[in-house]
Amino acid sequence: MVDFNLPTNPLFLPGLAVFLWLFETETAWKLSETDLESLLAKVEWRSYNFKEAQ
């Protein structure tokens, strides 16, 4: 699994940019600009913690 969210630390942005440029398509660039948290909230996605469920 690869996380395409923009990093909060700007020092990691060049590394992400190089990775996307070398290995990914423009779709990955668009995905990095998506507010995934808001989209998941709209469909009422709930986080699940396996350890807490036991």
C-alpha cells in the first residue's frame, strides 16, 4: 500500500514527487490532491481498530 497524501513535512515532498514522476501516472498526482478524509466521511466510513474490538 502506498500513501499518496501530500506530506505535512515539506522535506518529504521532493521524494514523493520523484517517486510519482518515476513510477506513477497522472492519476496518482490527482489522488495526492484529494481530501480523502472528507470523502470517506460523506459515505459514513468508520475506522475500525482490531485491538479495541477484542
